[in-house]
Amino acid sequence: MSKIKISVVICTYNRAELLRGAIQSVLGQEYPVKDYELIIVDNNSTDFTHIVVEEFLSQYAHVRYILETNVGLSHARNRGWQEARGEYVGYLDDDALAQPGWLETASRVISAIHPAILGGPILPFYRSPKPCWYKDAYATSIVSDTPKALEKDYISGGNSFNCKTTLQKLNGFKTDFGMSGGKIGYGEETEFQMRLRKSYPDEIMYYHPGIVIRHLVPKHKMQFRWIFRSRFESGRAFRHIQYDPSKRTRLLSAVANFLRVLKSLAGVFFCMLWRDPEKHPYAQNYIYEVVAPVFFVLGNSLENIHIAIKEMLP
């Protein structure tokens, strides 16, 4: 089949009610149909995902459906780029909406810059009332107000365009990272970009503020049960991303660090009583901005202990 410029990949798992909006946001782009395709990778959903996709398959020749039975976002993303016919693979989350100009702007940057990875801002949208304390900034990701090559920052995988050749050279995403069914997991795109910088330091990672998506913030993600768990699991994942097998982890040192983190967590909770009301008008603002980040360190430290114990075993 003929080569095209962009393959948009939407990986989905049991989100049929949201998937339709994501698909429509791509198909509604003012971008030549001959230059892109849309691939829906169904990660073994058990809901009515296939029925939703069938509606579009019957109307649009450039929409394709792929079933990936190995559950896990990294498995689905890898299947997506392996099936893609495009020079670039654009990933969009199934609970996100590509904004006007998303494809056209990405295409222009690809033609001018030829980056290994390209991304842009993520802004929130809501389907349920948000709490009075919850700020849009909590679900907003903006790296820069101007287009630029990134030297240290990372691009979110849910709004990214990846050169297929780069994905092939690095063998895609590691499947022991990332979401898997209902299990929280993170880090697959960051780990991939770290490998890219290490293996091909001259390749360009580029950010453009015109490549915009809106990402759903569901009700449960505005509750601290989710927020603490999410930060904790993120910390665990990043401990493995940062892991250096040549440097043995010392158990006593890991335990001592974990105890320091617990002490810090207790301290920041206590200090909430004297929070700055201008900076943190609600107690929840203080908890989100000051307490929640400690859960990342807590997860990182606890995983460090786990690694140290494993290294001690024969």
C-alpha cells in the first residue's frame, strides 16, 4: 500500500463511550484524507468498542481497526506503529480530543524540522462538575509558549508524533511500563525518550504550542484517593527507569531514605495548618501542590527497598 505522511493511532481499552469523540476529533481535522490514516487499536476491550468503531469503518476508507490481545498500553502502542503506513505515528488518547489544526500544524513541523518526536500542549476538559478547589492548571501541560527543540523536557505520549524509523530503531516502547487494563502504570514514553537521547543524541525532540489536544479529567481523578495512588505508582515506575544495574542498591541506605520520606510526609501534613491562604486558598490546594508530590518520592523510595531486597537474594 502507498506510503502516507501520518498514521494517527488511538489505543483504547473499555472506553467505548469516550472513543467516539476522540475519533470524530481526528476525522474532523481540515487535513487531506490522502495524507493520513486513522488506526484504532482495541486492546482486548470487553465493552462495545468494536460496535463504535464499525460505525466509522463503514463510512471512512482511511479508518482501520486492529485487535491487540496483549493487554497493556505499551503493547497497543507498539502494535499501532508496527501496523502504521505513515512516515510518522501520531498517538492520541482515547479520552482526548484533537483540537483544530492538530494534524495540519504537526504536518508543517514534520516537513520543516523532521523531528524524531513532536508534541504540544495538553489542556483539560470535564464531563462532571469540578470541585471549587481544582485548578485547570493541575491537568494542563504546557512546556513552552513558542516552538522549540527540547533538551531536557519530555513530550507526553498521549499527544505525540513519532518518526516511525525512530520507533523501529529503538524497538518501540518497553512493555513492562505503562497502563495495563485497570492497573495503573507510567513511564513508557519517558523511558523511550530517554533511550532516544542516549542512543541518538543528535535527533530532535520538538515542541510546538499549536499542536493542541484536550484531555478528559474524570471525576475520580479529582479525588485524593486517585491522586495519591497515581503519584505513588509514578514514583515506583520512575525508580525502574532510573535504575542502574551496575550500581548495587544498599538496603540500609534505601530504608533510611524511606524513613526520611515518611518524616517529610508527616511534616508537610502538619504544616498545612499554617498554609498561606493566598497561595493555597483551600486546604485541598495545599494537599495537591505540597503533600501529593511526596507520594511520588514515597513510591520511589519504597520501590528502592524492593530492588535492594531482590539484589540480596541469590
